[in-house]
Amino acid sequence: MNRFFMLLICTLGFLIYSCNTGVDYSIRVLTNIEQTTLWAELFMAEHPMEKVELVFEDDISLYLSQHNDIDLVITDTTLEHSYFLPYPNKNNRIADGKRFYSGILKMPGNSDGIKFFPISFDLPIFVAKKDSFTDYSDGILIDIKSAKKMAAEKTMIKNNKLKDPVFFPVFSDDFIMDSLHLFKVNFVKANNNKIIWDNRELEAFTDFIADWYIASKTDYTIAKNYGDKYLRLPQEQCILQDRTGMMYMRLSDFFSIREESREKLDFKFLSGDSIVPATGRLVYAAVPVRSKKQDISELFLNWLFDQDTQKRIIEYTKEQGLPFFGMAGGLSSITEISEAVFPIAYRELAGKIPESEHIMFSPPQEEDIKKFIEKKLLPWLDEILAKKSNRPLE
């Protein structure tokens, strides 16, 4: 049974239930997260007096600006914090930061009382065939410098063409963006809304990426052309068919690979000085200022962030073969759940969850900065690496 069909069954089950015209909904939840369908079903089963209506929208910000009947938001998009309330009950145990990964609550808007509660996060990994990492990593992490060394030592060049390439930065924009954090390249908005950065840090990062190609005795254009031509298959197939020795993805992507293929693969978390950049998708919950049912929203949040609840969600998801990984496609923001429950549900994670002190959480980037990186930084880096230009980034 494929993933789409399983999701359809899960969604239809909820819709059939919710279409009962006699239902008086307790709260309306605005979301773009598919797994909330399952959460709503389980919550109502355990709280039969409460009813949850889900409102699925792609543009969460637009919907919030046009409607005042939303009681809770669950999303992975960056939203203006003025829309939301600090958590309504500071004495409640959900507000106890000790339960969460260190640093994950340091989101914009959380400085004056907690407005955004992270539910899950994703981590970056390199994936290769079994035993490929043996000489380059002796733990669950692979340092970015070791990944570069692995590429340099294993990539072969024949007749000025790549043969058995391992990995090049041009194969993944996500790798470029994640690596910026390891080199402490931060883009921030000044008072005049102009985006600024430290040129010394950007230069160190650019030199490192350029040297990746030099060390492998090739150049950026050859690697880019190879990737465009030969790496169009699903990532795991590019590895299994020996088109490349290693691919870069998120942990959630790895668990979307069919199990029979996963059994032939291994993964290591990208790191720099033993620190993994948690820069991927972050799912969180927040209560809008206009919510008229904060008490029910709080009840739902307490239920969702309860450790027994999350354990049941993860176990149920696995038992039913639902097309979701973990909590909303990521590790749980609650340390004990990720470290104790995930390795049981997902055997490939046994002994492989990075400890909290080895994870660096970065606040979600504002949309203006995301667009700057996509529209300005990446094309500029392309020009520099292809030696088409040596102009400064502006």
C-alpha cells in the first residue's frame, strides 16, 4: 500500500468524522502539517467532550491576517510574532524548558514569554553505502572537513571527466545553506532593513567550498554538469547505482526511502567541531492573540507535549504504516522522546541520536533573508566558483 493511499485513508477518516453537522467545534486549528489529522483524531478519542476542526492552508500568514476565528496554529513557516500570545499559563509544565533540547526555544518572539513551542526538528545527514564512512568517521557524526577529504580521496578523474564522484557542494543547495552556519556566516537585517553580513566569515566559507573542487582535482563546472546529467534519479538510487558515493539529505528524507534500500545504506550527521547544525524544517505550535478558546488550546498543547502522548503517536504511526516520520516529519523537541523512544521505533537510530550539546539550533530565517540567499547568494557563489566573476556579494 503506497504512502499516498495511506495518507488518503487517514485524512478521509477524519473528514468523515468531522462532516457530522451536529458537531460544535471546541477549537479551530490552522495548519499545513499533514500529521495533525492523526493528532486531532487521537486527541478527540481521549477527550470526547472536545472537538477539533482542522483548517489546512498553504499561506498560513495570509489566512491569519484575514480571519479571527483560529484558536491554535501548527506550522513550519515563519510567522510574525505579533500574531501570537505568550504561553497562557507560565506555571504549566509544558513551559518547563528543561524538557526541551537546549536552545530550541530561542526562537524570535520567545524572548518575552514563550509564544512558539517547537514540536519537531530535522537534522542534516550524508548518506552512503554501508561501510563507506569507515576511514572518515568513527562515530555518528562526520565533520565537514572529513567529508571533503573523503570526496578528494575517493573521486576519480579519467579523460578530464568525473569517474566515481563522491560528493560535491554543487549537488545540494541545502548543503551550502547548512554549511554557512558551520562557518558562522550570518545574514541579518539592519535598522534600515538592509541585509548585512561579515565578509571575513563569508570569504572563509567561500574559500573552503572552492578548495573542495581543487582537492578533488576537478572544477566546479565539471561537477555541476555531472550532477545535472547523472543525478536525476531518487537520491538513494544515485548511491545504489554508483552514480555518486554520497548524497546529502535530511534525516526525514532517509526514512522516506523504502526499507529494502535503507538496509544497504548508512548515514552520518553533518558536523563542524562536533556540532550538528539544526537548520532544517522546524514545526511549532502557537496560540493566536485573537483566540477565544485559549483554555482548550492549552489543553491540546499539554496533551501534545506529554511524553506518553508522543510515545503513543510514534508507536501508532509505525504500527499502522502511516506515511509520516516521527513527530511531523522530524525528531521530537522533547529530549527524552528523541533519545529513548525514536531508537525503539526506528532501529536505524539506535545509538545514533546526537546528544543535546552537539546540536546547534538556529532561529528560523525571515522570508527576506531566505529570498536573499536564494536570489542573491547562491547565484553569486555559482559565479565565483565557475570563475565567471570575482565581484563582491551585494
